[in-house]
Amino acid sequence: MSGRLRNSNMNDYKLLQLQDAHSCINQRANIIAVVLEFGLPKTTKGTDCCCTLRLIDETHHQTGMSVNFFIENAESLPYVAAAGDIIQLSNVTLRTHIPEVNAVFYKNTSSFALYRGNDDDFVPYQGYSKVFIRHEDKIRISSLRKWLVNFQIPADSSDFPMLREIKEGHFNLAGKILHCWEPLKDNWSVYVWDGTDTPPNAITSMLEDEINHPLPLQLESVPLPRDVLCTLPTVGSILRVAFELPIEKNHLNVFKSGKWVQFINIRLKVYAGLWYGVFTSHSKLRHTPNENHLITERQRLYDDRILLKSGNMPIGSIPQSIDNLPESLRITEVNHDRVRHLTLMDVLTHSEVTAKFKCVVRVVAATPYQAEKFCTPAGKYRMRLTLEDPTARIHAFVVDEDGETLFDGYPGSLYVKRKLNRLLGVTECDSIVVNDRPRNPPWVSVCIKSYYVIKTDVWGSRNFRIFDTKIVDSPN
């Protein structure tokens, strides 16, 4: 369309392009445009529900224009199937909110229809009030569909940090949706991945709290079912994203498994050392074709990573392959140097109940923590360690002869405690433990074996043990 407004020959119907919205302030307008970003519904201070969409077209695609919807219930608000779909708006009012112009959709006078952005028909999949589609509307929809095929929204990679670069606060993220889950009623989580590893966090919990308030193995109240867990990638962190406000199940359709999306203004937080995201009332999703350079960049980095021998090791956390670290940085020795390191997700999703693994992990908790309780009354080691890497956390037991290997026999409670403190990242000053400082456990190599304790429930009773791993003497 070359003109600013398009008139029907049959009536005074006008179709507005976004670049001309500024000339129609306080007027009603008809608009057909592409949905660039959209938020989720929320309740206003009155009785209505509202949501915001940001639209673009070929005349105004750098920042686009927002549309605020006010309708009596959440079910009637537009639930966009995918960013990049097309919306037809009738009788929306243009307002100015300096320096931007936006549109307001009023339930009593406005109407909308949503169309697939990658389809050929003109049948809306959702609408509000009666929308009549004219010949010029069909031409406009077809034109936008053709334009959208080769359109890519300008986006600087620095505006979308990878998971390995995140910090606490509000950020944009580009990632792949792996799964949506409702561990508790009306409490949904979305699982997001980009092939990189989230940074490790300091552990602020006190060691003595581990018995009564252990560090969680996952953010959910219950772990993912094994059949779902086994479908997830075993390399790269998986970020859990929760919702600040209740969400209708039909609005979860936009979080399709396998689809790459861009999250705009998502809040990143840490709980018990675990990263998670919050989709707030100000967060939005953005149109993200698979050819988007942010997506191809992440996919290429992941493809290159898994080809490396050290590809399963935490990126950015270890200066180089652990097999080549200087002796002074080696805290543990394992008896399987030539075995490739795997991730804890590899361990959890292994196809056999009993197996042996070598992993690079951090020891983030131990119970018991008192040196005098490391052994049973019979003099045998028995303790539980909490291990983490960028993919998962697990409990692993240290029992009997495996404890003798780990601590090099029975050197006495003082030396055993010092060795364990090195694993836990406990700060010592002149041999005195400083309890009020956050712990930053080092990365270490360990061997893990899986086993079961109930023959009739081998998967349900699956446990893990540390074996063939030794804490070396501290270099002095």
C-alpha cells in the first residue's frame, strides 16, 4: 500500500498504516498489523481485564506501536497463537503517551480478529465483536504475510545475553521452549534452554541447616517425571520460568515445545543457589523466526560445543580441561582419567538403573557436617553430599570403603573436616572456619555410581554414591 489511508469505494472505511498514527490522535482508526510482542492478561483496578500487544508493519518496524486492550474477562482478550500473527483492529482510539502514540481497544466500541501470520486463508482463529473483512483487508493481510517472510527485527546480541552471561535483575533472553509443566494446581513453569551454562552462585545457607532445611535439588516442589526428564537436553542449563500472575491454560499455547522465543523484560533471580526467571506483568514475548540471527548464533555455539571432548563440562567455570589443570588446582583425583566427563543430567537420564559416571561438579552441601559424626559407631564412613553442575543437582552418598578412598583412610576428624571444607568452599582464616561468609565451592572431578535399593522399584529407589575419588592433600 502506497497511500497513507485506504478508502473503500463502498463506504468511508479507512485503513491506517502505523507510520501515520501520529496524525490521527484522539480519533478512531482501523488497523491491520503484525503482532511483534505480547504480554499476558492482568486485572485492572476496575472490573476489566487488560493486556498489551505491540504491533509493527512495513512502515513502522523499529519500535512499533502498542495497543492496550480493556475487556470484561480474560477469555475475551486476544490470546495470540504466535508472535508474528496478524491482527485486524476496528474502531480503536489513538492516544499519545509522549513520546509514543498508542491505540486503546474499548470493549463497547472496538473489535478485533486474529489471523495466522504463516497461513493463506482469511479465517480468524479468534475475534471479539463482529469484524467484517473487506477486499482491501485481504489485500493488506496478504501483503503483510509476504513482507514478514523476509523480515528480521534488528536486535543487538548484547541486548539478549545468553544464559551463561546472566545476572540478577531484568533482562531480555532468547531461548528454546522445552516444556510447560504444572507441578501444583495453577502454578505453571516454562523450561527454557539456549545451550549454554548459567553461572554458578555462592551458597549462603549454613552447613548446620542442611539436616533440617536441606538445599533443594530443584525449584519445583516435586521433580519432573522421568519420561519428561529424558526428553530434555543433557548439556546446557535449563532455566525455569514462573509467572508472577495467574495464567489461563489457553494462553500457554504460545509456549510451544521446540519453539525459540524472545523474552522481553524478564526478571532473573536466585533461590538457594538456583537460577530462575519470572514472567512479570511487564514481560512480553517477541516474534522470533528460526532464521533470527540470535537463534542461529546460539544453535551454532551449541553444535560446536558438543563436538568438543570437554563439551559436557561447565563452560566459563573451569579455565581449561580439568585433565590439564595445574597440580595446585587439583582438589580431587579419580581412577578413571581416560573416561569422558558427563553431566549430572546424563546421570539422571541414563537408560540403565546401575551405571558408573565421571562428572565435574561442585559440592554445595554435606550432612552430617560435624567431623565427629562422619563415621558410624562401627567406625565406617556414612555421609550424604549434594552435588551440582549447570544441568542438575543430586544427592550422592559416601559410604564405607568409598569414604576411605575419598579421605585417604582415617586421618582423624580434624584432617577429614579440612578436606571436606575444601570441597564445600568453606572459608578458613588461620585454620578457623568463618561461618558467616557465603561459600563458593570449587569445581572438582568425581566418580559416581548409581544403584537401587528396592528390587520391585528399581527406578523409584535409585540412589547415587561417590567412588574411586580421592581428595588430595592441600598444597602448602
